[in-house]
Amino acid sequence: MSHVLADLLTLGVAVAISPIAMVAVILMATSGKGRTNGTAFMLGSYIFCIVFVGSLVVIGRSAGADDEESATHMLIDAVEIALGAFLVVMAVRQWQRRSHTGTPQWMNAIDGMTVWKAFIVGILISGPLSPKDLPLLFAASGRISQAELAVHEVVAVVLIFGVIGVMAIIIPWLISVIAPSQVEMRLSGLRDWLIGNHAVIMTVLFLILGAKLIGAGVADLVS
């Protein structure tokens, strides 16, 4: 199991590095709603990750993805290469939009969000509306599906991967819970930097991850 987690570490960290999600939690924290809305947002992100990945793993393993000679195993490698190519294309698009540094319109409504809306936003930002996270979750699901693991090990890997995927938003959330009086001082600078450099950060991430997925998929196919 440890070798699978090591293989998934890069993907998990890449999922965690989500400037938009981090800014959303920071805005909730600085508005005094870190303990309520921030918690709901984080839970939404985590639950979506483990349910989405877990569902795909069940489908993949049911189709025989853990057999290296199966067509499903090779199909997952081909999909991984395609996802890598998609991320490279997204890197180009992000670079072209690097001059757009304004705050997204939906962030202005964060102060008025209810707990349930924060939960739903956490779900949406962690996958359905994320051009970065969704391909990475697909790739992680494929890796887990291909691994020769017992059922309880698969469950453990999915749960641990979900924790890795939300580590970056856990940090501002913890600050809002442990030291609410220091939230503005500690997080306002990070918030402004993430908003201003979002496109550049995502360009670098897309390029690195795209190359990684393409390389890993090709290596697995030819081995």
C-alpha cells in the first residue's frame, strides 16, 4: 500500500494546491465564518474527492484494471496520456490569461453564504468546476484501480488520498479555528498573492502535471 501512496503523492499535492479553494477558505476565515462555512467547505471538498475517486476505483477494478494484461488496464494508461495532453493545453490557456488578476465574481458573495452553500461550493470547486482537479482525480482513480491491493487497502488509500488533497485548505481553516483573532494579519497577504498570481501558478502546475501524466502513461504502456 505504501508504494501506491508514494506514487499518488504528487497527484494529491497537486490537487491540494488550488489557489481558488485556498482563497475561498481564507475569505471565509477573514469574514469570521471559518469555523462554520470553512468547515463545511472543507468537508464538501473532501467528501467529493473520496466519493468520486472511490466510485471510479470500484468501476475500474470491476472491469479488471488490476490485471496488467487487461484491455481496461491499457485503456487507463491511454486516458492518462490524454489527460496529460489536456493539462498541457490548459497551461497554454492559463498563460494567455495571466493578465486577468481580478477577484472572481462569486467570491464577493462568500460573506453571505449559508453553511450548506459553502458545502456545495466546496464540492463544485474540488471537481466539477475545476479544470485541474478533475483530470487529476481521474488519474488517481486509474492508478488505484491498477494497483494490486486488498479491498481494505484500497479503502485506506482513497481516504488518505482525500486527506492529502485538502491539506492546503486545512491550514487556513486551522488558523481560523485556533487563532481567529490573528486571521486577518496572517492570511490577508497570502490571499492577495494567490489572487494576483493565480494564472502563473496554474500554468506551472498544468505543465508539470501534464508532463508527468503523459510520461507515466507512456512508461506503463511500453513496460
